[in-house]
Amino acid sequence: MYEIKKVEQVTVEKEVVVEATLDQYVGYQLMLGREAKKWSHQETILQVKGAVSITHLRNIEKGLPTLRLKDMELLCDIYDVEVSSLFPTEDNS
């Protein structure tokens, strides 16, 4: 009988809490909205008919302070989420 040694990769999902700025929090919420639709960045850009560039969308999701109100409203509209849901409440802050 021979032994075969294998290395198996085990993936464990765990919840991690990190501190974030408001821009990062809102960007993360928008990313979750996009992912809920199962859209890539490119598919999102097609949905907004080029009103937002891929670079700008990625910067928003990273939490860089580039988000404008009109972009937020546009993205919320196509993701079917309320603008108010992007902001922390006492329950999720």
C-alpha cells in the first residue's frame, strides 16, 4: 500500500468587522447592490448607459470620495435600493 500526500485548500468563510469611513461604507453598500443583481462592473455601465465610467464605479465601491449625489441616485435606481439604505443606522453602525 502506498501513501499519497495531498494538499487540500480549505476555504472558511468568516465575518470580519473593519472600521470604515462614510464613503467606504456607502461604496460597500453600493457594491452589495451590484452583486445582488449579479452584475459585473461592465454590465452596470451598460445599465446606466455610460453615465458612470468603470473607473468611477470602482472608485465609488472602494470608498474614494468621488461619489456624487446624482451617481448615487442613478445606481440606487438600477439596483432597486433606497438611497437611505446606503447609510448606517444605529442598528448597523
